[in-house]
Amino acid sequence: MTYLHNIGSYFLMIAEMFRKPTKWTVMKQLILKDIDDLIIGSLGIVAFIAFFVGGVVTIQTALNITNPLIPKYLVGFATRQSIVLEFAPTFISIIMAGKVGSFITSSIGTMRVTEQIDALEVMGINSLNYLVFPKFISLMLYPFVISIAMFLGIIGGMAACVYGGFSSLEDYIIGIQTEFIPFHIVYAFIKTFVFAFILATIPSFHGYYMKGGALEVGKASTTSFVWTSVVIILLNYFLTQMLLST
Amino acid sequence: MIEVKDLHKSFGEAHILKGITTSFEKGKTNLIIGQSGSGKTVFLKCLLGLFDYEKGAIEYDGKIFSKLSDDEKRNLRAKIGMVFQGSALFDSMTIAENVMFPLRMFTKHSKSEMQDRVDFALQRVNLEGAHNKMPSEASGGMQKRVAIARAIVNNPKYLFCDEPNSGLDPKTAIVIDNLIQEITDEYQITTVINSHDMNSVMEIGEKIVFLKDGLKAWEGSNKTIFKTDNEVVTDFVYSSNLFKKVREMYLKDYK
Ligand SMILES: Nc1ncnc2c1ncn2[C@@H]1O[C@H](COP(=O)(O)OP(=O)(O)OP(=O)(O)O)[C@@H](O)[C@H]1O
Ligand SMILES: [Mg+2]
């Protein structure tokens, strides 16, 4: 029952978020601040993880291709496929659920327990629009983060490949260009937009509707991370089934 | 004027407000007093529509609050100033930005006009020069005063204060009390104040509602509170030794 109730409130929250918009001059600043916190602030860790995991994916692939009949360029091909299709959109989103998600939950949750949300409501401000909408808009730039992750993942793979001596630079470059299917990029970015929406709304939901004090803010962040990841993984499954299998 | 009719509020099994009927008058400082835990904050939050209640009605100048549409509620609330018990300052903004917030949201003043209003409000709560501090860098009493400045900066029609002078030294507390009374009178605001401070009761208790165990135990003003025989009230009023002494001296003088 409570699950159904929560799912209901979640969708009501999303509808409410678009109502009675905050004054644009104020909203503009909120969006810029959230772009800084959520997008710019995540670039460092995303770049770091993408580069090194890209490298590891390449090493693993290369080490597991022991059959001499398999051409060397397949290392590049396999790296590109895993990074573009899964690693960048999904894996990075799970990391973002931890980083951005817990930030959103704890900052909105703190505003809840210190009555700042009540203060907004008492002034006649739609607090959901004020708090969640700017996060939703700034996360529309999330595909930009994922593009960087894709690029650096492939570069990381290339570095690992060449420095580890698994194949030549030429082979790797041939590999990452082999059998390129443009729809795979479309698929990856559809996922990215869906995950961006999840990353903005589920953590906000957990922060906004939390009850209690500082201790509960911590608990809410954890719950929020769990649910955001679960929903991302499930949607990933359904979207892949829907978009890629014929 | 705000009228409250038979207000009931529970949290689960706990029946906190058990049918309160009273009214708060325009241009006067209306006090709600009572012991800690008597339901003052819950009552105030029901008035503001922050809590749903099971039964009863609240009328703002004749309009039943619960019957207003969401947009009408928000328009009404734009005319409300509220000081929360814990100040509830926006901790991502400086003190000046906090005070300017209602102006930025609801007025079309130019930047410099807003700045002037903010300066004026901060000066009235004795906080000149604190503009650029963050709330976390201000003391509890300063935060309270910033919250008051934020509540009054946009000339509200209704002003609610949940213990505006708890945590303040006696001198500042009186300054704040007088400030609230002044602007209430000047702008004909309907002001409702939660308090358990006897000084405030004496200074600004133009109308007093006494809550006990979720019921209105007594109603009157600072003119009548020291004369009443109502035991619940005398028990509360003379719980401090100072007031006991004052009363003994007073009674002696009159014998
Ligand atoms: N959100 C809530 N959920 C459950 N019970 C609550 C909630 N808020 C208040 N109560 C209960 O309602 C009662 C009245 O609390 P309230 O905060 O109104 O007291 P108060 O008169 O404002 O006290 P104080 O002077 O200490 O501020 C208390 O018993 C409290 O436990
Ligand atoms: Mg209280």
C-alpha cells in the first residue's frame, strides 16, 4: 500500500513541479546555480572514472581474446560498444545517483527539517517548482556529461591499449570505427535523458517528503540512492529491450 | 481579522487541538500563550494551512481558507509574514538576500529600491552591517531578528510570529516586541504571536488567548490577565518567583 501511495505522490509531485512557475529572474539564477552544482561539479569525477574504466575495459577485452584468428581491431570495437552502450549512460548514472542524488536529497531534506520549505510555502511560493524544476532543467545538460564520459572512456581505452602493447594505435582506431551504427548513439542518449529525469526527480522526492530531523536526512539520502539506482537499472533493462531488440 | 471556529487537529492517536474557537483582531497584537507542548506551534501552522486539520474552519477577513483554490491561497499567502520558531532562514543566501527574498519574489521594485527597503528593515531590528553574513555565521538571536526583518519587509497584512523573542536578551526582546507592536499599529496588520514570555504578555498582550491541553482555557488581554481568578492562568502567570513577589507586594499595597 505505501509503495502505491508513494508512487502516486511521486507523479503528483512531478505535475505540481510545472505549476505556478517562479518568477523568471529568480528561476534563472537557481538554474545557473544548479548547473554549477550538479553538472560542472560532476565533470571531474566523471572524467576520472570514465578514463580509467575505459582503460580497464580495453585491457580485459584484450586479455580475453586469446584466439589468434580474431583480428586485433576487435579490442577497439568491443571497447567502443561497451562504453557507448552501457558504461557511459548506465554505469555513470549509477555513480551520479550517489553523487548528485544524495546531494539533492540532503539539501532539500535539510530545507524540509529546518522549515525552509514551510517558509517558502507560507510566502505563497510553489516550493516544488522553486526547488525541483531548476534541478530538472539543469540535468537536461546531463547528456553533455555522458558525451564527455564516452569520449574519455574511448581515449582511456586507447591509452591502455597502446601503452600496454595490446594492439597498435592503428588497429584500435580501425576498431572504434568498425560497424558503427548511428542508432546506438540515439539509443544511448534516449537512455541518458530518461536517467537525467530520474536523477532530478527521485532524489528530490525523497528529500521533499521526508519527516524528522538531521538523522533522517542521512537515512533519506541512502534510501534515495537505493531507489534511484534500482529505477535506473530497471528502466535500462526495459529501454534496451524496447529499443534494441527487434 | 482572522476567525477560528472549532479547530481540531490530531497526529495519529494524539489529539493536540480539541476544538478551539477564537478570533484575532486587525491592528492589534494577538498573543497565544501556554506551556511548552500546549500546541501553540501546531495551532499557528494550522492557521497558515501548513497542517491539515480534521475539523473546524479558519476565516481570513471572511474568506474560509480551506475553500480557497491553490492560486487564491498563494495570493493570500503573499500577504503573510511569518517568523518560525527556528527562524527558517534560507541557508544558501546571505542575510541581506534573505530579507530581500519576498521583495524579489512579489514586487517589481528596482534593485536600489529593494536595497533601501532591506536596509530599513535590517535597521529596525538593529542589524545594520550584517548584510553579507551567512545565516550560519549569525548567532541565534541575530537569526531571529533577520527572520523578523524578512517577515515585515514586504508590508504584510497578516503577521505570524512563533516565539519571536525566545533566545534574545531582555533588552533586545523588548525592542522586538515594541517593533512588532509599532508596525502592527502603523500598517493595521493582523498579528498573531506565540509566546510564553511574561514580559511580552505585559508589553504587547492587546489580546491574549491561553491554550492548555489543546483547549482555550482563557481569553482576555494584558489589562485583565493579572486580575483573573482563573486558576490555570494564575498558575502559569505566577510560576516565576519574580511575578509572585510582584503580586505579593501589589496585594500588600492595596490592603
Ligand atoms: N509534526 C508533528 N507530529 C507529531 N506530533 C507533533 C508534531 N508537531 C507537534 N507535535 C506534538 O504536538 C504537541 C504540541 O506541540 P507544539 O510544537 O505545538 O508545542 P508548543 O506549544 O509550540 O511548545 P513550545 O512552547 O515548546 O514551542 C506536542 O506534544 C508535540 O509532540
Ligand atoms: Mg512552539
